[in-house]
Amino acid sequence: MAFVSAVAPVHAQDWPNRALRFIVPAGPGSSLDVLARIIGERLRDSLAQPVLVDNRPAGGGTVGVAACAQAAPDGHTMVIGFNGPLSLAPFLYAKLPYAPTRDLVPVIVTSTSPNILAVNAELPVRSVKELVAYARSNSQKLAYASVGNASSSHLTMELFKSVAGFHALHSPYNGAPPAAASVAQNETQLVFAAPTALNAHLKSGRLRALAVSSSRRDPLFPDLPTLAEQGYPKFEAMLWNGILVPAGTPKPIVSRLNADVNAILVDADARRRIAAAGLEPGGGTPEAFGALIGAESARWAPVIRQLGLTLD
């Protein structure tokens, strides 16, 4: 539950008065980690305080989000949350140590991205159609990696398996880099993941990209077809992330963080670095981020129920 101890009032002009903790519920080298470090570097300059990245890659992101929800609401702790712990986990776990809409305050959407469907390069498939045919004929030979239970990576593959009609065993990892590495090493054979963790393996030839999960081709990957183009109309499962702070954080601080991060996300150099990680820079108001969390919850809740997915 949210931090409830009494804290002294904090005013925007008094804040920040020490280093900020930026919780990243994913490991070093992940897309969230790369994005948080780009933003953290710039916030250090605009706020004149260090921004310390705190990686917590466990529980499909729920451990890191819970740590923020339980922190003092004084503007010195924030988290970069994403689909899994914000919009998916509440419908997958019987118990969570936080409620996203009660214990956290949205600040800003930081980026969006499609999931990329990638397979081990030794798999004899070069299209989604060939992958589905192979999977149906080799149902006991395929395992898929995900970046963690309750992640978009996990749910996107479960949805794809359901609509395409094939079986593959789920093997969750603590973050995208180890999940991508498992497919590159043929410990697992396929994965949906953000581009950041896949790029090096795609360039080395150990992974092969087959599709993007967005409804339209991604401008960063114009030659990669969508799943909709390859026989699965209306299939869409986007990645998104954004900054949140503990509930009770003073509104002037939320507004200042929103303004500073918006400025970072329109900066040409920051946008170039974010795009190099395979991400589309975000932006906007706290209210727009809150609406996104709510809309994604409403969209995925019936899918989770239909698939009968639950996690302990």
C-alpha cells in the first residue's frame, strides 16, 4: 500500500534538496534502462541534483513499481513503469502490493514501441506463416522467452498463440537482455521484445525478425511487416512506458517533472538517442498518461480472462 507516514510539506521551490532515486523495474541494458539513463542525465542538469538509477528487474516489473508506491511522496523517488505492472498485473495476480491508480501518480509517457517478433536464426522459418506452420508441426519443440511474467512480451505471445493456434512453452526471464540472449543461444526459440535488446543479436545474425506488433509498420523498421499484414488483422500490442511518483506527491513537483521531461523528449539529441534504442519518444500531460493506463487496462482485462491466465 502507499506510504502513509507523515512528511513535511514540500514546495516546488524547496525541491529537490537531495539526489533523486529513479527506479527502473528492468535490468541494465534493457530499453527501460537506456531510456531512464538518457532522461536521468538531463534531469540532473535541470534539477541540479544527481539522479541515481536503481535497477530492480524482478516480478515482471511489479517489484520496482511497488518500491516506488511505498516510498515517501516527497518528489525524490520516481519509477519508469510500463504495460505489465501498470495495466496487466492487476488482472493476473491475485494479490499485488500496490494498486496503480491508488498508490501512484502518472507524470508523463516517456516512449512507445512495437514488440518485435524474433526467432532463433537456426529455426527454418522466414515469415510468420512459416513460423505458425512449423510450430503446429513441432508443438513439443518450441519454447518462447518473455521479459517476465505479466509483461507485454508475455501477454503478446499468449495472444498470438491463441489467435494463430499453436503451442510453445513459456520461459520468463528478468528483463529483455537475458530473454533475447536465450533465443540467440537457442535455449528458447522465439520472443516478442522491444528492439533495444534484440538489435545486437539481429545484427550478428543469431536472431531473425519476422514482424512488428503494431497496427502499422514502424518508421524505425519500415521493411518489417506487421502481424496484420501476415494474416492476423487487427492484431496490435504496443509497448509503452512512463514516469510515475508515489501518491501524495505535491502537484507542483509533478508539474515540474512533467515540464522538464517534456523538454527532454523534444530535444533533438535526446530524440536521436531514444530512436537509436528503437523507441518513439513520448510526451504529454499527466492526465494523458493516466488515460493510457486506464484504456490499456480495459483493453487487456477481457483478453486475460479469455485466455485464463493467472500468476501467483
